[in-house]
Amino acid sequence: MEIKYKIGQRIRFLREQASISQKDLAYTADLDRSYIASVESGCRNISIVNIERIAKALNVSLRDFFDATEFESSGQKQ
């Protein structure tokens, strides 16, 4: 699975767990709603700076953001 998709799915999962909309997440992270949508769908290359902004907006540490089964090494090239 491509890393862009994994990160997008993780953001969507955390956002839905927090019960907030893409619009509200975008506002809190100071990003555009369409950007959040394209990241969640795996269509966008997201910078680590924006991952940090989104994690902060979701009240999640970067450690917790990346501490998920989606990011476990599968031995496959990305």
C-alpha cells in the first residue's frame, strides 16, 4: 500500500474518531478543506509540516499518529 494512502487513511480515522468534519479540521490546522480531502484520499503528497499541523489539530502526538498498524513495516518497497 502506498504511503500517501496510509497517511490519508490514518488522518481520516483520527478525524472520524474525534467526530470532526474535514472543514473543521482544515480550519483548526489552517489548511484548505479540499487539501484535507485530497490527502485523505491518498491523492496528495503531504509534507511533514502539514502532518504535524493536522496531528496538533487532532490533539494527537506525532508518535501516536505514526503508532498504528498502517505504518508497520511489511518488508515491501513503497
